[in-house]
Amino acid sequence: MRNVILSAFPRNMRLPDPSTPNLKIDLLAEISQPPRILSDVIGALKEKQIKIDTDEYMKTKPEGSTFLTELKHRLLLSQNEANLAGTVYNVPLINSLVLYVGMQAIQQLQSKPATQHASTQQMTQNPPMDIFLVSAAMDIFQTLINNLDTEGRYLFLNAVANQLRYPNNHTHYFSFVLLFLFAEASQEIVQEQITRVLLERLIVNRPHPWGLLITFIELIKNPRYSFWSRSFTRCAPEIERLFESVLRSCGGAKAADDGMVTGGIPDGNH
């Protein structure tokens, strides 16, 4: 049911085939447009009094701020709430925080002045999706993936994967985020968990969200991520067969000369 909901797209949109050779999603006209968000993104943040602190950190990254060090604790439920929810984490709060930080980062990217090599028109139509220009957002995401335990990290990664939908600037941005976190992970367990979150959504019956397919194909086919050298891809024969089956269904060989998600993760970073 989750995939059915996340696979929805505007009726006047025609989705590009994710397996198209040399597809560059940053050149799609729709990729610079925001999706419609009908849910109350900031409600949970205000209720837990996190929004103001998040805004302050995103705008100024104040020196001596304890925002990042306290963030994990602020995502936890009380003991009574945890007993009722079946988890120690406030899942709606994690989902809201991830989406809100991403939305703020995208707004900051779009407000960057045009560079000497890009016209104002180009910047308006398709602003550069360089996630390194919004270091505060990546500080928050990397803090979460590094400081949370296995359960918390799984919930965080699912919150990111929920934004991989039809072509829009949220899909574009969060695809970069997930690929960046995979590339920069200091432990293979993190890369394995990112793969698990994507794979869980791909091994079920169709439909599969367009952005999910784009991200997974990029991850397994672009040699800069060295996906097939990871030990978890060959830890058991049935796992190897599963990956090979998913690879065939995504249409292609194990490596590609260039990536379809461009502009955000330089080769020199990993």
C-alpha cells in the first residue's frame, strides 16, 4: 500500500523510463518544481518545540549550539508513549523533521545567486542541486545516521525514502541525500541499511515509485559507489541472486560510465 501511495503522480505528467540509457534527471523540466504537500509538516515540530531550534540552526549554525548533540534525545518518546507505540522513537516527528529540513535546504539552494557561468533564467528554471551548499542540512542528516541506533537509523532512512516519488525537486534533493550518505558512510552497516530500505520497496509487487527506481539504479550501476564490492551483496547465494534479479528488472549491467543523478556528489569524495 505504501508504494501505491508514493507512486502517485500528476495526471498530466509523463514519467521518463528510469532504465533509459544516459538519462539525466537534472535536465527534466519537472525536476525543479516542488510537489504539493497537503500534510501538516510543521505540526509535530511545533508540538515538541523543535521548529524554532531547527530554523535557527539551518539559518545561522550558531557557534556552541547544542542542537545536534541533543537531537537524538528529542526524538525519543516517554516511557508510557513508547509502550503504547511499540517503539522508543517519535516516528511522526522524525518524518516531519526530515521533510522540513529538506524543504528548507531546497529553499536555500533556490535563493543562491546565479553564478558567473549560469544565467538568471537557467537558475530559475533549474537551480543547481549542490547539497554541499547547505551544510546545515547535511549536518543534521549525518548526525542522525551516525548517532541513532539501528532502529532509529532505519526510521530515519525510511523518512528519506518516502520523498523519492515522481519527478520534482524533493525527489531530486533526497535522492542526492541518500546517495551522499551511502558514499560517505564510515561503516558498511550503514550502507547495508540504506540498501535494505530501498530493496524492501523494490522486491514487492509493482508499482514502484519513480524516484526510488532512479536512486537504486544510480546506486548499483554507477561505479563511484562501488556497490558490488560491498560484502553484504554476496554474503549468501540467495542474496546474490536477489540482487541480480533486481538488477535485471532495473534493466542493465553492474556499472555505467556516468550517473543519471548529476551535480551533487563529486567523484573525489569517496
